Amino acid sequence: MNDSLFTPEAPVIHTAGLCKRYGRKLALDHLDLQIPRGGVHAIVGANGAGKSTLFRVLLGFLPPSAGSATILGRDSARLRPQDRARIGFVNEEHTLPGWMAVAAVTAMQRHQYPGWRQPVFDEVIGHYHVQPAQKVSQLSRGERAGFNLALALAQTPELLVLDEPTLGLDVVAKRAFLESLLYSNAATDGRGACTVIYCSHQMEEIERVADNLIILERGRLKHMSAPDDFRARVTHWVADIPFKAPDPAQVPGLLEQQQLDGLHHYLVLDQDDSFGRFLRASGARSVQSMPVSLDRAVNSFLAQHHAAPIAA
């Protein structure tokens, strides 16, 4: 796909059979992924799921071992400077030249990006107590995160990639970062809404900002939907079973099971009221179902294929 064929309907990210191998380890395993234009797309997964590798391949920092990857209609392995100018990137390191003053870094970015929008920069940086004469090394981690976001949004990217941007920030700094992302007009320009890819382990952040939830596991796509739709797939059931509980291998959709205060707790996937009938048929005197948080739904889903710790 070339630039002339990229339309608002085309996916901003498209991978087909994408593989990346490090020695004997397959970090990306025939990944087929299409992310549509617009909105905030959260990518989550346990450590080793392939998130960072995916970003490195998409941004052209690593070559794929097999398959293909395109970003904004361009082959990721053949990105040109003008293609990179369409992509904003903020990672957990917030690496900026510490010896430079804020004003000097800003001037350098303004010169580099012809689409620079100073009102956008001023709007975002206004959430932070950052002075133009300060050196970057004098900024707190939260201030560097906000400065990085202001720089990225002011370049008017078509695609903004945020890779663990709030990692290590305190509660106040996290709130400032999310508010400056959500409530500014920075993510909109004359071409339409900027597409945001948000990678984080913080489910409360994802619940607040994301329109689309993408779950990766061991380099493969395991799920993609609206966060609320995924959360609705996971249900917490509590059962009073006076005698022997059913064999976990026989429990339909089981993600997690534990016994607390004599009651059996089940987190199950894609089960309706028939699961209550299953529990009653297994000897339960009473059953109750309740919704779960997105954090618990995602974590139990990811944990189902991980080995349980050996009992002492």
C-alpha cells in the first residue's frame, strides 16, 4: 500500500502473518492485526506478550522475520522522514536532552515539523508548571511526561503512539497527563481526529481513555473489542457448595477459581444464566452472579494460560 492509496477508511496499522524471532524465541507469532483510523486503541498484555516488539517493528526500528507490517499505508521497513513526521511517539523513558532548556527543545521541534501548532503546545503544557528557561534535567518525571506529550501533539500527528507513558508517575502526575490528553483539542486537526495507540498495564487508565481494547498474548492477537464489551464477557459467580465442588476441568469457561470463607468463587468467560444451573446441578445451595472490573477481567483472562505456583 502506498501513500496515494491511504484513505480515512484504511487501517492505520495493518499486519499480516507478522513474525519476529529472537534466536529461538518467537516474540510475534503470525500476528494479524488491523487498527482502524480514529479513536484510542489500548494494547495490553502480560510481559513478553510482544507489545514492545510490535512497536519497534511498526516504527521501523526492527525488521520483521516474516510477514508484513504497514503504518499509515507505508511499509514499516521503508518509512521516510516525511512518514515519520506523521507519527508522534511518547514512551516511558521520556528521553529528552537534559542539558537543553525547554524553550530550545521546543524551538528545535517547531523547526523540524512544518505542521507545528503552537496553540496546541501551549494548551497541553499549560497543565504543568514548566518554565521555558528550565533545563529538561530540572523537570520532574511528570513534567517531562507532559512536555513530551505537548511536543508530540503539537507536531499534529496522524498517529500518536503512547507506550507506558505514565509508568513511574505519581497519582497527581498521572491525572494531569490523562486530562491533558483527553480534554485538549490537541488530537484534532484539519485532517480529522488523531488515532491514538495507548499501551499500558494500568487498567483504570485504559477504562478512562480507550475506545478499543486489544489483547496480545505470546505474540498473537487474542481479543479486540470495546472495553465494556470485553468486561461483559467475564462474570463472577459465588456458590455455596456444602460438599465436593465440581472438578475445575469440568467447569465451563473457567478463568479463575478460589474458596473464601466456605464459598466457592468462579470467574468465567462467555457464560450466561446456564452457568448458575450448572452450579446448582453440582450441588450448590445458592448461587449469585456479579460483574467484574476491567482490571480483573483482563488479568484473569491473561492468567488462564500461565502456570499456577506450586503449592508448598
